[in-house]
Amino acid sequence: MLSRKGIIPEEYVLTRLAEDPAEPRYRARERRARFVSKNGNCNVAHKNIREQGRFLQDVFTTLVDLKWPHTLLIFTMSFLCSWLLFAMVWWLIAFAHGDLAPGEGTAVPCVTSIHSFSSAFLFSIEVQVTIGFGGRMVTEECPLAILILIVQNIVGLMINAIMLGCIFMKTAQAHRRAETLIFSKHAVIAVRHGRLCFMLRVGDLRKSMIISATIHMQVVRKTTSPEGEVVPLHQVDIPMENGVGGNSIFLVAPLIIYHVIDANSPLYDLAPSDLHHHQDLEIIVILEGVVETTGITTQARTSYLADEILWGQRFVPIVAEEDGRYSVDYSKFGNTIKVPTPLCTARQLDEDRTLLDAVTLASARGPLRKRSVAVAKAKPKFSISPDSLS
């Protein structure tokens, strides 16, 4: 992106959920491993799984989870193998009945016009995909041939149902809808309603809405229990709030979701000096809802490391009223501006509220001072001297 070359400031760049930061154009500095990547993928490798047979107990889900090349290969081979298998069966029936030897068979063959394995293979395709050209047909001479005809039709219907259902589920997977759900590249911490708040912005690029959308947030960090047990991925749920309160959101336009850092928050002792890439802190955000057009539940995820949290910043407004309707400018989706914020933890702010009063007073005097300086420096474009009036 242009911001990586220093042309555009990074805070003015719209970062989509589909962007994969795992492929940087330059050598990234070393940092702690992410539990959830920016595009929502879980950075977990499963190793030494001994009971591989558990995956075969749910064949359909296993097929849906496969990559597209593997799925298409299995799709093609399932039909081809079934045609070849039943072609061999039809050829054996014709061979046992003597239909392949010219002039030595009975007057009525089991299947007409089968003279070789190629003709048996064509008849197998005609039976399974119901394409009949009128040259080959089953007669009532062999009851076994009628039984094989019934079995092949049933097997063909099962293969069609499983494979077509698998292809449909892969094309309609819920995570495809999540590609148009976006999060801000950075989260911010600033004062809102007199309290330090952790804030991020979320939006939906599609006009079709996400029904009953809910948002959750977790803090993942390495902890040690009082008994000395090391928990490498300790997950702590923390409440999120929006403009109307609660976790349920009406995502018709981008919203700023915030978490009040109070005494019950795991971020209560977080200071500005802790926001560096070596800090063991990751905040995971999960947005879940029902797709309006399909009724499928979808989930979008992202995460923020410590150095992706900006202290003393606030998101700029991007919703404006134009020509009787509301307009959203997504080019400013990730833009932030600096705001006066105490450089202390939420605990210290609760213990000494004068820190907030000092910041509020400074922010109130700032615009007046700038305005007075601007007025003092302002000069008239022209002047009238007494001589010109005479």
C-alpha cells in the first residue's frame, strides 16, 4: 500500500478485512505471534492428531472444508469411478450370459448392443445420468441385470446429492459474506463521557444487512495461576458498548464500538508506555449475525496487538447528510485525530480525577488561544488613509 512507502499517512488508509498482513512487502519487525490474524483466520496449527478417523465420520463436513482443487478432483473421480465400476459389472453380466461372443449367445441378450467394454462403459453412463440414445437397453432376460440397474440408479442419486450439496455449501459458505465486513486497522483509547474507553470502528460494505448482529471482545494474553500453572492463551471476555448500549448493533452504517475501561476491565492497568510490539497483549473482536438474503449465520473476526492501539486518538466522523440522505465516506474509515488524553492508566485516573480536569481545561483553552492568535495575525486586505478622503 502507498502508506507503507510513506506517501500517505497510515492512519488515512482504509484497511479491509480481506487484506492479509501476513504477506508484507518488507521484512516486518519481530513481534509476538497473533492468535487471530487481521483477516480473521486463526493462527493455530494442529499437530500430532492420532485419531484421523474422526474426520471420516463426518464425510460431508470434511469435503466442504477441503480446498477447491481437492473438492473438484473428488467430484470428478466419484462419478468416473462409479461409471467404471458399473461398466465392469455390465461387461461381466454380458460375458457370463454369452452376449459378447458373436453367433454363440442366446437370441435375447441381457443388454442389447453391448459388444465390448467400451459399449458397457457407455451404457453405464447412460443409466446413471439418464442420457439414453436408444441403442442400448435392458431386457427381461436377466433378473440380475434388472437388479444392477436399480442399484446403479440409487448409487447415482446418492453421489449426485452428496457432491452437488458439497459444491453448493462451498459456494454459499458464511465466511464469504464476512469479506465485506470491515474493521478499522487501529483501535484507539481516548476519553469518552469522562472515562477512558477502548474504541474501534466496524462497518458493512453491502446494502443487504446483517440481522441480529452482536459483537464480542476478548483479551488474550499469557498468564500464570497462583498455583504456578502457565496458561499461554488465557481468554477473558470484556463487555462492548455501542451508541445505544448493549451488544446488539444495527449495522446500517459504520459504528464506533467502545469498551469502558473500569475496575472490572482487564485493561484497567494499561498505560501508554505498554503499547509496544513486545507487550503480551492481543484483543480479539468477533462480529456475528445472520445474513439477510440467505439466513445463514456469519462471523467476522479481527484482532489488535498492543502496538496497533493508538493512545489519545479519536475516529473522525464519516457519515454526513447530503441531498436528503445519509452518505458514508469510506475513504476516511480508518482516519483518526489526536485528542487531549491523560497519559496514565484508568486506575490512576480513578484515583486522581484532577488529571482529567487538567486535560479538559487544556482542551477548552486550546481553540480560544489558536483563535486569538489567528485574529492577531490577521491583516486587512486594504486600508483607507485620511489623504484619500480629502
